[in-house]
Amino acid sequence: MKRIKMLSILSAILILIPTIGVATEYEEKELTLLDRLMHEPAYSVLEIDDQNNFNTKNIKTISIKETRKLSDEELYKIAENNLREVILQQKNGARIVWNDNILESKIKEEFPHVYAEIKSNNLIKKEFKIEELESASLSGSKTQSFTHTVYSYLGLRLFSITLQATWSWEVARVYNVRNIRTSGESHDVLWSYAKTVFSRGYYRTEPWGEEVYAHDFQAHFKRSTLGGANAYPEIGVELYPGTASIVFTDDGI
């Protein structure tokens, strides 16, 4: 009886081996144009809980079923039109960040007209100052959420990280920073949240005497299929009396 059970276990193991092998081959296959345009990072957007100024309604997204009817040229055209819409929204105040590595390689090579427009209009920006908060006064407090979302060429959300903080201020001093929460979320089935790389904050005094608080948060996302990939989006927030400044660090994508 024991021998029969052992043979059954060995048979089950042997049956599983081909399935594992197929998965490995799939992970190592070369990305198609559709794979790249749909699942690779293209640009980032900063969203603030009550000041979101990026409109996704004008970004054309397509389903897998629709892509079967499209040629490579048509896919490129949709992606290019999406990037041009992103540029237009950036000119109108949307907080868009173009990753240096992606811009200087993939966008420059595959979308040269988009690249030229970004460069000629000096749209490479990584720091954003929030308008003076309505509650800003000599003293007060505020809770704010800052979200860094990464999009693909075809306008799909891939993944995002969020940092939330509550802070108080009095005259030129920030104090009692509390309820700091950080999180990462995957929006694309091929990407998954791996871990927090770091989440660290500190108080500092500016040269002009203002006491502020800074917090940096970086997360690790991974794509285990389509050749595999890793991304390390980061967001930095500086809290001032009555306002805040947000800094993107996208170079890990």
C-alpha cells in the first residue's frame, strides 16, 4: 500500500513538471509591440486628494479584443495621440512627470515628435508646489494624500503609491506630524506590489529659519511575466506651514 501511495505522489509530481516549464518559457519570451504599449511604464501623474487635475476621459484605452483588429501602425497612432493628450493636460496644469530613462530611449526612438515637443516646451518637471491651502494661517493643521500613479503608453494605470500625512504648524514652524500612512497598489494584472523599500521622515530647519518636515517613500513592484521587470517608484513630500511641496523620483522605473 505504501508503495502504491509513493508511486501516486511521483506521478503527480511528473504531471506538474511540464506546466512549470511552460510558465518559464512564457516569462522569457520577447515582448510584442502590444505588450510594450499596454504594460510598460510611459509617464507618471501626481494626484492630490482634493486637487486632482488629470482627466483620464480623453485618454483612449482599448481592450484586448479590440487590439486583435488593429495593425502595429494603428497601435502606434493610438499611443502617440495619448501621449499628445498628456502633454496638452500638462500644459494646462496637470502634474505629469516623464521618466528620464524612458524619455531618452523609448519615447525618443519610437515617438520622436512627442519627444521633441516635451523637450522644446521644457516639460521635464519633478517638483510641484501645492497652492496655499485654504486653511493656511498663522496656525493650523491639515491632512493630505499624495499619490504617484504610473501609466502605460495606451493609458492604462499600471501601479501607484500613496503617502498620507497630517501636520500642524504655527507661524514658521511645522510640528506634530502624525498619521503617516504609505501604501502601494497594482492596477494591472501583470504587475504586483512586492514590498516597501523605505519610508523615512525627518524635521529640518531651512536657512531662513523655517522648520519643516520631509518624508520619502519608495516601493518595489515587479512583473513576473512577459520577460519580467522591476520598478521602484518614489515620492517625496515636504510639509511647510500652510502648504507642501512634492518631489517625484522616477529613475527606478
